[in-house]
Amino acid sequence: MRSISTDLAAKLRLGAAVFAERGYDAATIEALSEATGVPSSTLYYNFAGKQEILAFLLQDWLDRTSVVVATAIEGPATAAVRLEAVIRAQLAAMADDPSTCQMLLAELGRIDHLPHIADAVQQAFHRPVAKLLVEGAVDGSLAEVSIENATAVIYGAVTLTGLHHVVAGDSHVPAFDVDAVAADVVGLVMNGLGSR
């Protein structure tokens, strides 16, 4: 894959809907060209095939998500407050790009064959959350926990809840009320399900 310009990347994001609606096997370069307004010759020039386009779309979304998560982590607040901001940022990224999230859900099996995507997920979410869990144990705002398990639980709660709302919602952007969903997810992550 060649280096992709910002303008081309923005147009290519429209191609996520093709993968989401048709699935990988039925998505064609011609359909991607039609959806994005990018000539098929340009797609063939920049990508070896639709698997590279799929990988680009996922990597692009993860890169953008990584930026909003990094922004949420910054600041002098306690680790618990910053963890809440990370959860909200991740859900907002999902609500703002429902087509890519639907594509992600539809192509989960294929993603296993794209190892750099798994690395990008670690970079975009797992490592920042793990860092906050360690900092939270130090500043007293979070309990000491198994970092690996807690990170996986938080990732699962955020990702599956976001995907649920993307799939269950209509085609509007944002796909769901980020503040309401984030409040519920944060409440469950921070307080659990036990009665008080």
C-alpha cells in the first residue's frame, strides 16, 4: 500500500459502508469506487486489493481513535477521572463512525489475519487503559487489580456496548447518545453490579 493523502483517506472512509452492508466477499472495487467517488484505477494504484482497503479503513479508524484516547488521558485529574474520559472518547469514536464499527463487527474473523490491526488495538486502547489502572492504584482513585484482566473487561464493556448501539440504532451520526451510554458503562465499570 502506498502512502495515502489526507483527502484520499477522507473519501475512502465512505467505503466502510460498502463492507458493512455487503460484507467483504460481496464488496467489490467498483462498489468501493462508486461509494467513495475515487476512481477504481486510483484504488488499484494505491492498494493491492480490497483486503488492503479493509486494513487501511480499520487502521485509519484506530489511528483516529488513538488520538482521542490520548487526549482523554492527558491532564492533571485522577486516573479514575481520566479513565472515564477514555471510555467516553472510545464510545464517541464508535458513535461518530458507525459504518466502520459495523464493518469491524462483520469482519472480526478476517481481522485475525491482519496482525498489525491487533497491535493497533493494543496501542489505541489497551496500553493507555493499563497505564491508567497502574496510575489509579498509585493515586488511590482505582483499586489494585489484574491489569490484563481489568483492561480486557473494560475494553469488552466499551466495545461491545458501542457495537450493540451501532447495530441496534438507525443510520444517524452519531449512532447513539454518547453521554447516556457512557454514563451507564462508566457506572458499571467503576461501581460494578453489586447492590449498595
